[in-house]
Amino acid sequence: MPPSWSYEQDMELGRFLYDLRERDPRSKDCIKEHISGLEVSSQLDDCKASSLIDNRRDTYWESNDVSGQHWVRLRMKKGTIVKKLVLVLNSDTNSYIPRRVAVYGGPAYHLQLLRTVLINESCYREVCILRDMKTHMPVLEIHILECRERGYNVRLRGIRLTSFWERELNLNADLFQPAEVVRYPLLDRVDPDVLYRRAVLIQRFSHLLDSVLGYLVPISDENVGTFSVLR
């Protein structure tokens, strides 16, 4: 603990770190920059997987398999970490809109369930299905578990991805120079090296807590929304 350091300064430093990430220019959609491959379970000839990343409003991917086992597989470039993964829905016909999806991630030979999402009936355009990952996932798979009105096939207008490179997670002392912390009075005139070391400790604690929070607070698919708020 730095001399004369207070809990209020920890809170101020936490706000600084949060604001730093939120104003990061890397927040743009970067799916084409950070994925190396895109595959789907099936597709119609004129509604192909490429429509998921063309950023057009008049195209969409449509599955072509009456079994109802539909998925989209993203192969991520080495070192990418997902901040937000969003499905852009096609609202033309209700029965083609996903109602429940599951997101899996990890090495291709050992995917693990990351999140199951029940899509609210009021969502007609976009829905976030994954956010704030802490580690690189070589493969992400989106499984369509159920469509509205018991539909068999699914239509998606697109996928949007906000992500950054793993190497960019590293903090450095230059981020805490006086010109950067001028809007945070409790951090003003504190040695940048002190702020840097304290920030590293807070970040490490946050990562450790996040890795065990699911065990401390048992969750199920039904209350994942409540868990997200708590998290």
C-alpha cells in the first residue's frame, strides 16, 4: 500500500482504468481484422456465410438444415481477445429469429461453454451474446439452440466483433502521466510509477476474482442476466 493511500483513491484509479478502456479507439468493429476463418453448419446458395461480415443491410446468412442444428464458427487470429460479440438479427420473419443461443470457445478440439443467452422478444436488430473476455480463444462457436415460433432454420444479417490484441492488455507507466490523470483529482500529483504499480495490482486482483466468481455465485441459464449485472 503506498503511503497515505486511501480507498477513495483506489476507486478513482478504477474509474480511470475503466474510462481508459472505454475511450480506446479499438472499440470499432474489427471482425475482418481479427478473424482468420468463418464457417457455418449449412447455407442457402444465395444466402452465404460471407453475408455475415459484409456490413450490408440487404444481405443475410440463412441455414439450410431441417434438423435445427445450426452453428457459426469463428477462427480467431492469434492473440485476439473479444470485448464484445454481437448478432445482427433479421427481423423479416419471426420464425427465423434465434430465441436461444450458446457460445462456446477455446481450442478447436476442446471447446467449452462460455455463455447461454435467451434473446428477449423485444430484440429485433442486435443482441450482445458475449463480452469482456480475459484470454485469447482460438475458436468461437455460436450454436443456435432454438428459434422463435419453433422455426427450423435461422437468418442472421451479420456478426459484429469488438476485440483487441492480447499484447495491448499490458499497462505501462506512460498511461499515468499528469496530463492523462488531470481529470481525476485524487490521482493528481501522485507519482506515475506509484499509480502504475497500484493499477497492475488492481488489474491482477480483478482477473483473479473474475476467474472464480462463477463458483462463488452459482448461476444457471435462467438468471444469467442477474449475474451479468452483479459482475
